[in-house]
Amino acid sequence: MGSLGRDRTIFVLLAALALPGTVAAKEPLRLKPSSKWNIHYADDSCRMARSFGAGDQKIVLMIDRYEPGDSLRLIFVGKPTSTSLNEGTVRIRFGPVEAEQEVEFYPGRLDDKRPSLIIRGDVRIAPYAAEVTAAYEATPKAKRYDFTWPQITVGQEEAVTFIEVTRSIRQPFILETGALGAPLAALRKCTDELLDHWGIDVAKHAALSRPVKPKSNPGNWVKSRDYPAQMLMMGKRAIVHFRLNVDAEGKPTACHIQQSTRPKTFDDAVCKAIMRNAEFEPALDAGGSPIASYWLNSVNFHM
């Protein structure tokens, strides 16, 4: 979805807003776990979550994954994550070994009105090395689906003992997660079961010669006119993660909302526009025969 190896998030953008200045740097708040990891199996997504700290310092970390792979979607909830910015970037580090990454965010509120920091794109434990991204950019666009991206290893997952978030927020913080090997193994088990639940042949999809391939630019499938008028008037924005069933002829047959920041009006707008405009080349199995598959992406409604 948002990673370099996939189609990027579809952005539905309106007029840009001027941003206030950045928040002054502070010493990071170091928080220990205050709950166990909880793995949630949904019909279209997997989430692991854990609380850190207590009281006004409490932060809840939610890590979502929508299919097998090493991409993660992150949400941090709690007062320390609040910001005066309408959007911006934060720095995230899966320490102590991996390099710092700069990622885009926007602030939000959960149902109980707690402030939240919503990371807008996919994140990996480690960013791709410069030489890897350069090799990808040098690959002809028609062949980029065949590009082999290095995967995060179990050893890298085990080596992570904390997640540090700095810049642009009320209080920089460090979440002492402990080794992420076991929690991420549980998340992988969940995503493998997702495919089975969708009626997808897990073994065949592990050996595809080509995944589902858009025939046209997905960024043109949802346009500014698809922004729900009432939500626009209310200043609402949203991130909607969706999955399309794609048959052996490359035709999208159903649209499923995997997760959404809601309201539901955004979900309906996404599926209506995507089903009207999406067109694909079908997935091919190891022998080159077309098979039914799926395609995932997200739409970011943003002013």
C-alpha cells in the first residue's frame, strides 16, 4: 500500500493550509508497559495493541497489518501525542539498532476524545537502504512489480526493545516494548489466517509470478469531487483502508473496508469511486495462469 514496493496511498487533497511552527524539543518521556499485548483478529485486518504508562502520561500503541508482509500502520493514543499542528512529520526509531525514520502524521481523536497521532503511511521496523531504493527507482516502471525487496528478519524483530517518537508532538516519548519477535509472530499468524478467511489459496499466493496489477494510475480513481460534501463542510478528514476482490479476469467484484477512521460516509465514497474506476491485470500463479486474488490500498481524505 504505502510502501515503495506497492501502489502508494491515494490522496484526495484540497487547498493546503499554512502550518504553525514546530514544537520545541524536549527530553523523551520513557514509559514501561502497563498491559500485555493484545492481538485482535478482525475479518479484514489484524491489530496488536498495548498500553504504556498511566494517568496523563499513558499512551496506547496500536499496530495494524492488513495482509502478510512487513509493513505496519501505527497509531499512538494519549495526551503526550497531542500537537498544535494540522499535519507534519515525526521521527520514529525502532531501537536500539535500527535507523530513525521521518514519517508523516495527522492528529486525531478517538471516540473517548483522547488525542491520537495517526501515522499516514506504512512503516517498517527498518527503512530501506539508500542503495535499495535507488535500484528500485532505476527499474523500468513496467517491471517494478518484479522487484525483490529485502524483508525484515525475525532477528531484526527480536532486536527491537523500544519505539521512540520525537518531533512535532507535546512530549517526545520512548515506549519500552521489549523484544518484538513474539508479538509480531502472532501478528503474522493472524494475517495468514486472513487470506484463508478471504478464500485465498495461501500457498499459491506465496509463489505468484505476478500480483494483481492496476491498468491505470490508482491515484486517479478517487478525485476531489468524491470528498463527501457534508464531511468537507465540517472539516472532517479520514484514512480509509480497503480491499478489493479481483477475479481471474482482473475485474473487481467486491469492495471491503478493512479499517477506517470514519465516519462511514467516507467508506461509502471510497468503495463507490473505486468500484467505478478500478481496472486490473489479474494475478498470475507460479505457472503463469490467471487466478482470483485481491488488491489493497488506502485513501487519505485530507484538506
